[in-house]
Amino acid sequence: MPEQVTSAAKPSIADDIAKVMREAVIDPETYGRLLQLGRGATYRALAKGVPIEPIRAGKAFRIPTPPLRRLLQLDGADTAAA
């Protein structure tokens, strides 16, 4: 019987939070997972600039992490324990 190939594991919320804590900007997929939004809702929110104004490069979106950390109340989080 042939072996089934599994796809890469979906990032966990802990992975996404770690990314927010170490990166200057994140991608829309990570942003949507953190805010528990579907793909369509994520891109509608980004297009309207709510709750965080994204950085646009052509049609691409990048979300700055400092305002996202404030929104998620991660400012001052103990990152040494992570």
C-alpha cells in the first residue's frame, strides 16, 4: 500500500504569537488566524484598514506588528519565558 504524504502542519496560535513578537510585519494569513477571521473577512478588514492599518505594496498587504501587539495586549508580555 502506498504511503500517504501529509501536508505541513497548520501553525498553532502559539506559533503565530511568537511570529508577532519577533517580526516587524506579518502576512494576512497569520493576521486572520490571530483575529479568528476567515479569508474573506480578513481581506475586507485589511482593505478598510480596521482595526489596524496595513502596509500596502501594490495588491499585497503586510500588517505591522506593534499595533497588533497592542490590540492583542501582548505589549510587555514576558518573551524570555517563551
